[in-house]
Amino acid sequence: MTVTARALFLLLPLLLTACGYSLRGGANLDERFSALQVNVLQPNSELGRQLQNSLQAAGLEFELVTTLAAAEDTLLLMVADEQSVRRPVSINPRARAAQYEIRLAVDFILMDGETTVIPRETLTVERSYLEDIENIAGSREEMEIVTSEMRRDLVNLLIRRLEATEIAS
């Protein structure tokens, strides 16, 4: 390795941090939000549980609430039910659907008292999977796995959106 290559290799991390690059999850939510109330329409749903787990993993102290108004000096994250759409994309020789596309979406709003920090926003993820008519049980299991991964992706999108939010003090 030449001296120039070594210098470039050592200088690369400095250049990446100078441009604002950081690893995903690098910004802690607990540093950005002093208090957060979370209103999930279905807190015991798979999406609600994954959101709660992700907020805890991010080190954020939050309170699950059923109200639609935030307490003073507290942010309120309102998360609607997930919407799921499944449609056939391709057909097999027997004129049955061979491939399906699944689309999951969730709406959310972030409020600071009466002020809207993030207006109603929809996060969407899409995936497709093949359905094997010879193995219906396996196809159903694959659909459940794909849907679970999509929920995890939706929660990750929501966490990253919160991390990118500028809160006026």
C-alpha cells in the first residue's frame, strides 16, 4: 500500500463525518425528545408492539396514552391503524395468481401541544412474494414472514423520521 493510499484510507472517516454522514441509529431519540406520549389506535397490534419495543431500544422514555391532546411540554405521537393491500401481480398457467404484491401503510402525526410538528404523513412499504399452489401452507407462512418484516420496516421508517425532526424549544 502506498503512502498516498494509506493517507486517503485514514482521511476517509474524517471526510464522511464532515459531510454529515452517520450510521443509522446514531442519533438517540432520548436526546431529542425530553418527554413523549404515544397514542397508537391498536397498541396490542403487532405494529404497536414493535413500535413500543423500538422506542424502548432507542432509549426513549414514553407513555402510552389514549387521549388526543398532549400534556404541556410533552410531544404527542399519534399513530393510526396500518392499512394493508394485497393484489395479484402475475398469473400462473392455471389462471391463478402466482405472485402477489403487499403494501402496508401507516399514518402518523407529531404534535407539541396545539402545534403540529409533523403534519399527517403516510409511510408506505411494498413487497412481493410468490405463491406456490402446490404448497399453500408454505405460501401462507411466507406471506406472514414478509408482512412481519414490512411492519418492522415501517417502524424503522417512523423512528428515522422522528430522528430527523427538528423540535423548536
